[in-house]
Amino acid sequence: MRIETERLVIMDMTMDMAEAVHLNSLDDDVRRYVPDEVFETPEEARETIEFIRSRYGSAEGPWIFAVITKDTGQNIGYVQLVLMDGGCWEIGYHIAKAYTGKGYATEAVKAFLPAVTEYAGIREVYGIWLSENAASGRVLEKCGFQVYFRGEGAYQNGVSEICKSVWRRKTAGQSDRCSFGQ
């Protein structure tokens, strides 16, 4: 896959991205909000990229793609769709700390969602974030997600104050429904 925006390229992960994936995963936000996505060594990142690449073309994903800046060619993060229990898809994304606050996450998610959901025939995508991670909530809101739950819920193998939202692709016909968040 390759999607271009004004400032970004969203593309398949490649093995030569292991060092950047490793370094991007080490910031405090990743450790705090998605600790299972921290890669302490480049080798851990390489192993994960091998798995990611093995999932391209599969119906179940996860589909994880690099976010690259056009001006510098730097790998600054990722955007992903992951199939959850109940047959629902969840969005995920991370932009490295040095690049946050510049609208890159919003730009990447806005470009990624319509393209990948059209390609895969997905009509609904869910977003879950810790209530304290207001920046993530703002990204999803700017991308058209609608909040439908705020309160205690499952997050990263525990229970936390979370928010859940849903995005629906604009298509003719009925929306696919799943048991997630119902």
C-alpha cells in the first residue's frame, strides 16, 4: 500500500525501518499508553516488522503501515487497523514525540481510513483511548469519530478510564455491525 498526502507517505513497513521503529517506540507516550508496542532493541523491532510484513494481504490483518515525512524521508510513526474480538476493526497510530503537535497523526488517519476501509470492504472502525490521553481523542474527533462511551473499561490488560468512538465509512446500504461496544 502507498498513500500520499501533502506532507506524508503511508507505506508498507520494510526491514530497513527497524532502527527507526525501535527509536520511535521508546518515548514516554508509548510506554504510558501502548506499552506492548515498545521495542527495546532494533532486533525486537525487526522481528515485529517481519510479522507485520507477513500479514499484508491477509483478511485478518493486523495492517500496520509506516508514516514517512516527504520533506525528510524520516519514519515518524505508524497507522494501523487491527481486527478485534467480535469482528470489529480498531484504529491505532503513533507519531514519535519529536513530531507530535504538528497534525501528522490527523493527516495520516484521515488519508488512511477511507483508503484501507474501501479496499477491505470495512464500514466501521473503532477507536479506544485512555481518557487522560486527550491528544488521541482530538485526533479521532478531527477524523470524524463519534464518542459513544466514556467510563471504566478494558485497556491494555487492565481496567482504566477510557473513551470509545466509532467512525463509519460513507457508503450506500447498511452498515456492518459487530459485537464490540454494543
